[in-house]
Amino acid sequence: MADRKPVKVTEEQLEEQRQFMREVRALPQRPRSYFVVTYGCQMNAHDSEILAGMLRDMGMEEAHDRENADFVLFNTCCVRDNAERRALGNVTWLKEVRKRNPNLVIGVCGCMIQQPGMAEKIMKQYRFVDLAFGTSNLYRLPELLCRTLNSDRAVVEVEDEDTIAEDLPVRRLRQDAAYITIMYGCDNFCSYCIVPYVRGRERSRDMDDILREAETLRNSGVKEIMLLGQNVNSYGKGLEGGATFAELLRRLDDMDIPRIRFMTSHPKDLSDELIDVMRGSRHILPQFHLPVQSGSDEILRQMNRRYTREQYLNRVRALRDAVPGIGLTTDIIVGFPGETEEQFQDTMSLVKEVGYDSAFTFIYSPRKGTRAAAMDGQINEAVATDRIQRLIALQDQCQKEAMARFLGQEEEVLVEGLSRRSDKAVSGKGRHGVSITLPGTEEDVGQIVRVRVNEIKNNTLMAERL
Ligand code: SAH
Ligand code: SF4
Ligand code: F3S
């Protein structure tokens, strides 16, 4: 594995795909509409925007829902068992839809397919699937779809290459905010995690390519960019010229894009240089997603996270010193193999000590092929469920306390849409990453609005316009 080199997709290869797009467009039997169903993280959400971009360029329109689409593509996740089961359940359900629409084309792609033996298993057990492909050959969708439409047999293609493809078409979910992937894959091999196996080795895009993309987005009026990677802090590893994430942020900060966010950061790679950039920045938002996973040193060691509780807390203090009031969020796993009640209490005390604005909490899910799946001391479900409930209750309490710092404060909200509770209100995220509701109409969507927070309701900040 160690000698795998990233492969940059060439202009000729991209041109070949554009040729396939033209071919699909000319096919009489081609689907007229598509629907992409997305599971998993932001990386997948952005991949789906690219898939949709390619489908649009093949002359298809987005359907309102999957029941009415001619081509349904599932972009799957396998980080936990339930993500995988949900995807497969929905694929099966489409079999019924196909009875009504015999021309329906069903595709499955993404992380789940990239697991060893999975594509074969799907094709055997789900014979109605027409097309399956993995994460590294996503850019070849035009070719694969073309082959599918020209044949009676299913097309399956899973490669094990670490590709980087530039300049793919994108159909963005939002006009005012955009994702930019800055690095692919992960080399960390946390013992519970499947991502390094399904997303390949860590590889960074050239800084110039990223800056060019950011510039285009800024010129088209985008107000917020979100930089994506499984471990954005280690951006630049393997690139010539010693590029770092801090350097990339500095260059982006000078570009006058109103808001810049990023995720995910690994605590072990969070450098002082990066914290310094955040301190002096104009556009990098005062928020930080810093997954801790556990508050116990022994569990952290077993997880192969390569930091201690104290080192983590030290990073939190450094961030708070540099950016007072910074919005902190995290990911936590409970029920890792061998986790004792006492070790779980270490996680509880850490949550109390940090006081996160929000925390994504997960019950450990064994993933085949990972080191933790073979460890002794797998925790039973009842114990794990009890722990996560106690953790969620504690975090809820901590969140309320954390939110109090916004009362009476001014904020800026990038309005995302009408509020679900009232048609005279809109909501969006403040600079610190917290949801804020304010009076407004459809016209405010995509605008940055100055507000003052005057109430906290169910962990949402209610604000008035300034
Ligand atoms: N690269 C990011 C996120 C990876 S996946 C990071 O390192 O933080 C998102 C989250 O899913 C992880 O932070 C972790 O909390 C959770 N997760 C990953 N594998 C898991 C597993 N096997 N069981 C339960 N949760 C898991
Ligand atoms: Fe998974 Fe760890 Fe990589 Fe995150 S850093 S993707 S948790 S292996
Ligand atoms: Fe899931 Fe793949 Fe993301 S496994 S969490 S979609 S990288």
C-alpha cells in the first residue's frame, strides 16, 4: 500500500469522458431525468454534486423525487453499519418502482462499493442493479453509463487507484455556498475506521488548482466556501514546495471570499501556525470541528488516535486563546471495544470540561477489515445504548450553557432558507457555526444579515435584525 502514488487524471482522459457524454446525449434510450441519493459525509455530498453535474451535461434533468426519475444513483457510505443498511434497504425498494417503470436505471456508487468483495456481492444479491462503481473512478460515470445503456448486462467497475480529477462539472446544491475538496483519502488508520480502505491514500490537490477554483467561485458571487478533506490539517503532505494547510488558508483569506470554513481537522496535526492564521484572519470563521472520539487515554491509544486527553485539551485552550468565543464541535464514539464505565466517564468529564456547541455522538460499529473489529471486549448493545443516552443528555445540558455566551451579542447570519416553524422567519448559520433564526422572507436567502441574539429556544438562537 505504501508505494501507491496518486494519479492525476489527464486532460486526454477527461476529453474521452466528454466524448462519452456526447454519446449518451445522442442515445435514444437514454434516461431523461436523474435523482442522486446521498448518504454519509460532506465529501460524499460534494461527490454527488459532481455526479449531478455530469448527468446534467449528459442532457438529463433532476427529477423531483426518486419515484419519478429514469436514473436513480445511490452514493453510499459505509462508515457505520446503519449507513450501509439504509442504503441497501432503499435500493431494494426501488425494485418495486422498476415494475412500474421498466426503463428505470439503478446505479450504486461510493464508499460502500469500494469495500473488498462488495461489488460482487451486490451484483449477486441485488440483480436489478444496472451499474456499480467506486469512489476513485467517479469521473468515469459518462463512460460507465454509456456502456450500461448499450448492454443488457450490469456494468461493475471498482478501481483501486488514488485518483485526482480536476475540472469536473459541478451542479451545486446551494448558490451562495460551495464545497471545495482540498485533499482526498486518509492515512491515519484509526483502528475503528473504514475510510482509509475505501477512500484510498491521502493525497492533496495542487494549491494553484484550489486557488483557481476558489477564485471562480468568488467571481460567481459565492459567499461561503467549505474546504473538505478527511484530515485537512495535513494538507500538502507529498506536494512539492512544502505547502501547508495554514499557508493555503492564508492565501484564501486574502481573496475576499466573505466566509471560509473547513472540515475535518485531526487534533494531532493541529499546528500553532494554523492557530496563528486563524487569529489574524479576516474571513476564516471562528469555528472549529475537532473530533475527540474519547476522553480516555487508554481508549485513545487503542483507537490509534495518537494524542492524549491532555494534548487535546491543550489544543482547545490554544484555539480559545487565539479566537475567544470560538465555536467548537466534535465527534465522539462510545462503546469502543474494552471501554469500561470508568473510561466512559473520562469522556463525560471531557465533554463537560470543553463545553462544545454541539457533538456528533456514535455507538461504535465494527467494520470488517479494521483492527478494532478483531479486538477483544466488544461492548454489548444495551451497555452502549445506555452510555450514548447519558452522553447525549450531558451534551444537551452543556450546549445550553455554551449557547448563553451569544445572548445580547451581534452576529452575522448567512441565510439558508425559510424557517421550518414560521413563514415570517428565516434561518441560517452564524459566524460561529450555530443556527440562528431571524425575521425575514425568501428574499433574504443567500444574503448575509447582521443580527442581535436575544433569546435561546430549543438550542436555536433567536435574533432581531440590526
Ligand atoms: N476524518 C474525520 C471523520 C471521519 S468519519 C475524522 O477523523 O474525524 C466521521 C466520524 O464517524 C468519526 O469522527 C467517528 O466519530 C465516526 N466513526 C468512524 N468510524 C466509526 C465506527 N466504526 N463506529 C462508530 N463511529 C465511527
Ligand atoms: Fe477515519 Fe481516523 Fe481517517 Fe478520520 S482520521 S477518516 S476517523 S481513519
Ligand atoms: Fe461515509 Fe465514505 Fe464519508 S464511508 S463518512 S461517505 S468518506
